[in-house]
Amino acid sequence: MPKKVIVLCYRKIIDSTNTNPWDRFVHEDSFAEFKMQAQYYNQPQQYNTFAEMLLHIPEAEKLHFLVSAAITGYLRQLNGIIPDVLDNLGRRFLTFEHFKFEIINSDIRHPEKHKIAINFFSKPLIWHDTIGDQLLVSQHKEEEAEIFTNLFAVQPFVSIHSIKNID
Amino acid sequence: MERKNFIRSLMIGAVSTPVIIEACKKSSITDGTSTSGSGTAGTTASTNGTCTVAPTETEGPFPTKVPASYVRSDITDGRTGYKMTVKITVGNLNNNCAALAGALVDIWHCDAEGNYSEYGGSGMQSTNYQSVHFLRGRQTTDANGLVTFTTIFPGWYTGRATHIHVHVYNAAGTSLNVTQIAFPEGSGTSLALVNGYTKGMTGYTYNNADNVFSDDKTGVQIAAVSGTLTAGFDLTFKLNVKA
């Protein structure tokens, strides 16, 4: 098949049911930041949920961006490796520099209703082949005699974000 | 770089053997337990049999609690412009405007071209996590009610006079005041010296035509700004809130 360069997107959903420490910190701190920043748009505190704020105050859309500052320190702790997505050997293999943070739902009164997503965008990969239900990919870089590859199955919440044909 | 990552991931794999040893140990402990029983009924539901590869890496890196990336005194983030030190003193209106310690002060302003850090354009657009919140910062007031930021002199954009946004919270994060700081105008002022960076001042909105500052007849929202282009500028501002 002709070679393609792809960027994968992994949308990591975090809510109050997540248990691992990184997820907990991200949940707690993004909720605290949401409560602080929402006060800028929500004066006096008229609305409780993010959905109500968006409906009545369109500029509250900026809260996605403003709250994301609460989690960029945690992104740094990942050392550029996308969590959770494993290759067929059971290892994390995707690297990232780009992300997009989303508030899915929130309520200033109830931390347990706070639900967010972090979209991780992988660095570009070359898609060499498809074997069964697995994609064979490698890091996109200058051609060398031999390149290391990863074989992985596309799991839920992982998608191909963009694609480009090469040669 | 990529090869290094690959090798690193191999190394992570290599040290996963102790996990297997640990697993063996566990089962040997449960073998031959007494009939009295121990523990309580677990609540962990089975996810065994789902068609996914189980993680086979050593745990980590272990997360530690980190403050929002706003928390820093230097908010420049590589933006170019004339250096400016911003000193804001917060006073308490409920205490004869005496210094308010422990308050959180957020500031944000645009860069030399008049742009704010924010997500641009379509919903698909992603951002590099290293430098996304430029020219936005948060500090906690000291015993004198003072916070200090290092930044650049803001540029301007159509429809607004040059300004800095300020949001003051109490230590618990409850909003106490949202306001904007205006700049003095006229010959010899910092505004005249910077002269709108590369844009110049054609089309500039002055304070008396600005929709936020035009009602400030006494200049209470105008900061004191001193300095030069080469040495940089010092901005001081007193902000009183009800705390």
C-alpha cells in the first residue's frame, strides 16, 4: 500500500470514577480552576452548570482554554508519552506535543459532576501496513536502512486525526 | 530522539519481570490459608476477557501535585516586547484599605501584536502544551499585599485602550474583584514611548473613548508607569477590594 503519514488522537475521559493518582489530580485541580475561572463569566453566581453558562454566556466557551492551565503541569509529568494507549506488546509508544483540553460537564456545586477530556495528538507516524486488526506504524523521520515499528490495535477513544499520502 | 524513546520503552519492558515474581509470591501466600478466612468481599468487577492488551510496563512516572501553570512571576513565555515589571498592591476596603495578605491575583494581557493566548479557530485545533498560556499569571499577595509580575508592555488592538486584566480572589478562590488597569497617556508616557510597537498609534482608542475606562473621570483605574525603552518599565497599581 502507498505509505501514509497519520496523526492519532486519543481522547482521555476523566470523571469522578477515575482512580489512578494522575487522573485524580487532573480531576481535582481542573475542578478547582473551573470554579475560580467561571466566576469571571458568571457574575453574580447565576448559573451552576457549565452547560447553563455556555447557553447564557457564549464567552464562557473560553473556559476550556482557561481551565487547561490547571493541567499542563500534569501533562509535563507524562514526559511526552501518551498514556493508556498500548501497542501489541503492552507498551505505551505514542509521543505527543499537542493537546486540547475540554470540559465535558461541570457543576460548581458538585465535584462529582465534573467530567473532562484531554485530547492527545500524537507526533506524526508512518502507517506501513495493516495486519489483521492491527496497524503497523513507525515514527515519522528521515529514511534509514532499518526503522523500528510498533504494531497496535485501534482501541476505543483512539482515532486517526489526520492523514497525508507520501511518495 | 525517536530511537532513544524506543530504547527507553524496551528498558521499561526489561524491568517488568519483578511483577511476575510478585504475582507468584501472591499465589503462594493464598495457598494453604486457614479456614477462618480473612478480608472482606471485594467490589472490583471483572474486566478480564475484554479484548485488550494489558499494560506490561513498570508503573510511573509517579504524579505529584502541581499548581496551575499560571502560578509564576515571569509570565513572558518568550513573547518579545519592552520589559515591564508589574507591582499590584491589594488593600482591604473592610479594613481601612490595609494590606490584604494571602489573596490570589490573576493578571492577563495581550502581546505586542494585540493577541491573547487562547485556543484559536476551529474545534480541531490543538496547542503545544509547553507555551500555551503566555502573558497570563497568578501570584499570592505577601504581608504587604503585594504581588510582582515580570512581563512585556502590552500592545493594543482595535476598539480598546492598552490595558491589563486583573482578577482578585481570596485564598479559597472566591472572586473578590474583576477589573482592568489603564495606562497614562500623553507625551513622555510609556504609552507614547512604546508607540504601539510596529503598529504605531493610528486607529488607537484612548482612555476617554474606551468603553471600559471612559467613565473613570478621576483616573482611579490608571496605573503609575515609569521607565524607558532600554531599561524597561515599572508599573504600580493599588487595588482595594472588600475582603
